[in-house]
Amino acid sequence: MNPEKIDFYNLGFNFIETKQMFISNFKNGKWDEGKLISFGPFEISPAACILNYGQGIFEGMKALKSKTGDITLFRPNENAKRLNISAKRLLMPCFDEKGFITAVKNVVKANKDYIPPYDSGGALYIRPLMIGDGPILGVSPAEEYKFIIYTVPVGPYFPEGFKAIDLEISKEYTRAAPGGTGFVKTCCNYAGTMKPAKETKSKGFAQIIYLDASNMEYIDEVGTANFFAFIDNKLTTPKLKGTILPGITRKSVLEIANTNLGIETEERDISYKELFKESCSEAFCTGTAAVITPIGSITTDNEKRVFNNGEPGDLTKKLYDLLTGIQRLDIEDKYGWVEKI
Ligand SMILES: Cc1ncc(COP(=O)(O)O)c(C=O)c1O
């Protein structure tokens, strides 16, 4: 789409085609050097491993424009590392981490006319994607792969201001089981969450809080975001135990809460029952898309807990201002997380 035709002040989170994408092919045991090409379709064998057995992994990140016009990325080395953790779990070839960051920067530069302006609150969403495209019949890894990076301009998560969302705890669906693939960003983890998400949305909830598959008691995560609650004045989040995606926003929030706001943090199992007690004062979820999203209420099959009259909590707002301030370079980045392109 011609960038001049895009209304950057009214974007949602929908696919819009940009100009260029990066593509690298893995053949005969190695990646080629990769190149930027026009965004567009490519041919794929119907027997490709990704099409038949879902051998695909991806990442999600954002390029932002600062007030002074700099183009920035947030902790891209963490996405590079996580991609390779996903690759190893799915027996896919790793991609050089420095090469990943260079390719991401080149794709962003090639699509710089699509980065929403600072005052729109939007971002250029970046989608690195690796697929097993070699043909296969038995269930085993492909021998050929593609690594692609494309971009999409997206609007702010809160177009009408910072608002709390209502969530439902599912006692019916689970997202990941011990020993499975919940801790990596593989395509097949997401297909199964579409039906639960559709059903909960039809009931008026924004998303589902998934419980652990073994006990149906401890919180895993929220759709495509990690879960946090202030319990006994501690910022508490489910510990990583193989069923939860280790979010980069999660890791950053734990660090800024502790080192910037002096809040005690804890990673442990959280029973959903704790959310219905007075000792739990605020809750929110985190992610590249969700940034920090306050939770206004949590509902189970027989109970509802409303936090702070459905308004964002004070500590949640403080963390949001701090994180987005650092990401947008409005606040000094003393952590060295923001990389200028
Ligand atoms: C299942 C899931 N959990 C959590 C997250 C948040 O991770 P991050 O903060 O790295 O975007 C995401 C999004 O990437 C996700 O898909």
C-alpha cells in the first residue's frame, strides 16, 4: 500500500502491506546471506513441513519513532535469542543473532515511510518468521527453511486512552501442557487459541486467562500476553516452567519495577483463587502488542473480581508510563535497552 494513503492516526492491528521484506533460504545445511525483496507471495510445496505439520516459529517486535525523529528498537537481541530457543525446540536451524538484528534493521529502514509518527502513538510491527518449507511425508523436520521478516504499521494499543480490560478464567481450555511447546513461539501454539478467544469475546471479555493444564489452578498467561498481579504489595508473576512464553516485556517490567520503583517482585505459582482476595490489589498483562494492559475485572464460572472500580491501578499506570517512556526515549534509557537504527 502506498504510505501516502495510510491514515497513521487511525490504525488498528490489521495487516497492511509494506514495501520490502527480508528473505533468507536454508539449503544444504546452511543459510544463504539473505536479501531484501519486494513484499509478496512465494511458491511453496503442498508437502512443505510447515503446511502439514506446523513446523514454524516467529517473533514480534516494534520499531518506534521518538519525539526527535530517531527510529528505535526495543531489546532486539532478546528476540534474536528467543527465536533460536524456539528453533531448537522445533529442530529448526538457528539464525545468527547478529545477522537477525542487522536484517531487522535493514527491513525497518527499507520500510521507514511506514513508521507511524511519534504523536500517533503507533509503531511499525516487525514479524520475523521461520518456516520449514522443504517437502516431507513422515513427521520429521524439513531439510529446507525460509526466514522472512516483514513489517506492518499498527496503531496504539489504547486508541481511546489507557483503559482496563475484562478477562475470563477458562476452566475448559488450556494453552500448553508440561513437556509441550508453551515456552516457545511456534505457530501451532496459536491456532488452538482462536476458538477460546472467539467464544470469550462473544461473552464480552477481551481475552482468556489460561490456567495450568495439570491442576487447572495456577495461572499460566493471558492469550498473547504475560500475567502480573500485585499481591501483598509484591509484584507477582507466574514463574516460567515450560508452559509460559518468556515475554521480553515481562522481563523488562520485572526489572524496572524493582530497580526503578523499588517494588519487591516475585516469580511463583499463582493460584487463581488468590485474585479474589483483598490481598490482590491490581492486575495487568504485558506483551509487545499489549505493552502494559490493566485488568479491570476477572471472571470465573461462579465469581467476578473487579479491581479499582474497573479503572487502571496506580502502580500499573506508573509502570506503563515508565516502560513506554523508556521505549519512546522520553525517559533516559539507563538500561541500554533501546537501539537506534
Ligand atoms: C503467548 C504469549 N505470551 C506472552 C507474550 C508477550 O511476550 P513479549 O513481551 O516478548 O511480546 C506473547 C507475545 O509475544 C505471546 O504470544
